[in-house]
Amino acid sequence: MNRIKEVLEEKGIKQKWLAEKLGKSYNMVNGYVQNRQQPRLEVLYEIAEILGVSAKDLLIEKSNNAK
């Protein structure tokens, strides 16, 4: 799970803009944002750099209570 959607909303950035910066399709980025698919680690770092956050800020820690 990732927090890409939350970070985009916090910064007022549109998915289309992020897709253009990444050189990926809107559908691919939308899959990341909706947590239907997860970006490769390299792509996650690229997203973090574009958004001006650390890669860790884009991740949701899995709690020990999660089932």
C-alpha cells in the first residue's frame, strides 16, 4: 500500500501532471494512486523526487495487527 494519493492531494497535484513527469500513462499512475498496483522501487523513488518527499513518506507501514 502507498500514500501517493494522499501526497498528491496535500500538494494539490493532479495525477495527469505526475504521469507526464514520470513518462508513464495516466492509467498506470492511476493504478498506483488507487493502490491497484504498486510501482517498482525505482519508480517509487522517482515519484518521491518529483513530489519533493522521501520515498518513505509514500509508504504505509504495515501494522502487526493487519490481517
